[in-house]
Amino acid sequence: MAEFRPVTVVTGASAGIGAALARVFARNGHELALVARREDRLTVLADEIAAAGKPRPLVIVADLEREPARAIGEALAAAGAEPQYMVNNAGFGLAGRAANLDRNEQLQMIDLNVRALTELSLAFLDSIGRHRGGVLNVGSVAGFLPGPGMAVYYATKAYVLSFSEALHTELKNRGIRVTVLCPGPVATEFAERAGVKGSIAPPILAQPADYVAELGYRGLMEGRRVVVPGLANKVVTAIVRLVPRALILASVNVRQLRRRSAQQT
């Protein structure tokens, strides 16, 4: 069998945390495959990384809601490459009451945030194991909380957290690292896509994308199970384990109601 060179695959690499993660991996000597739907943005990022003296990343244009492992696997094989690290960053959120939001869009969110992430976390484990690599799944502080006002999004991130923690334990003996990165709000296109104007959460929880990406990379290399960037976010994830669930539900609900009210004024 022909020997394939190892690469780091980054999904949702066209902007935000995904682009920041791509830069961090490239800076640390990893050859990349950048995956997203917007070819123009991927090309600009690939050119930027190449201009910095790093190998030019492969650009893979793919809709991850449809057979993501096949699309990525075929593109990599054609280039003589296979995954050493799989970075599942692609995802989106929608703000509003679940009963009022478009049902198909919410199902698409589940397809991308949950199904595609699960498929890509599992599809390339043989090559990841051969190269002593790992899987980095991008979750959210939202995964620790119930989410009235963004019910399906919060639920998808709860899945990412639970799945990644379990996979971390299952694959440890195979020498495969699995880390879930759980940032708070980050100044990216996420809020616009979610239909949120202004801050999606208290500013004290916010972190820049490059800082989040650096901590995520470091956590993966160190074999950590969960990475929560920022002291305030760490406090939130600790408190929710102690506070009654009904109180957390009420608090999140009030926050979302106030945010929507502010948008309407």
C-alpha cells in the first residue's frame, strides 16, 4: 500500500476559530488540509500560510452536511495524504425559541454540529493512530448549560462535550488523543449567522479567536480531555455543577429574553 503523508484536517477553516486553529497548527509545523464551503476564503488563508514559509495547505471545498468523510477522504487520497489530526470546528447556531425557528434549519444544525462531527471523529482513526495523532472537537461553554432561547444549539454542544470526553477515554490506550475545546463567546461570524445582534453573552466571558486556538492546540498536544479558555468561563463551568438546574434554566432564559428585547428596541 502506498504511504500517505500525514496532514492536519481543519473543518470550518474559512473564518473565526477554524482559521485561527489552522494558523496555529501551521506555525507549529503541521501540513494542513483546509475544509469549508467558501473556496475563496480558503484560498486566501492557504496563500497566507504559504507566504509565511509553510507548506501550502490543501484546499477542500465540501458541504459537510453530505457524506463529509467520503468527500474529505477522496480529496486527501488524491493528494497522497491522510489525517494525523482531525480538527472538527465546523458548526453554527441559531438564536430564538425552538418552536419558532425554521425546523429544517435546526435539523441542518444537528447534521453539521453532531452527525458530521461524529462521522469525522471516527472515520479516520486508523490513520490518526498510525501517526500518533488526535482529534480536536470544538464545543462550547454552552455544552455545560441548558439553553432556552438557543435550545438546539446548546444541546448539540452538550453532545459534543459528552461524546468527546467518552472518546478521549476509549481511545487513550490506542495512543490517540481526543480533546474538546469549549470556549465562551468569540468575536467571529457566529453571532451574525445565529441571528444575534450585539453581544451573545456577557463580555467578561469573551476571548479572542487566536487565544482560544492556541489553548486548544496546546491542550490537544498535552492530551487534555477538556479545554475551557479563560478564568471566567472556567468559573461558569464549575458553578453549574453546584447550582440547581432549575435556577440555571431560569437564569439562561432571562438572559436570552433580555438580549432579544434589547435587539428589538
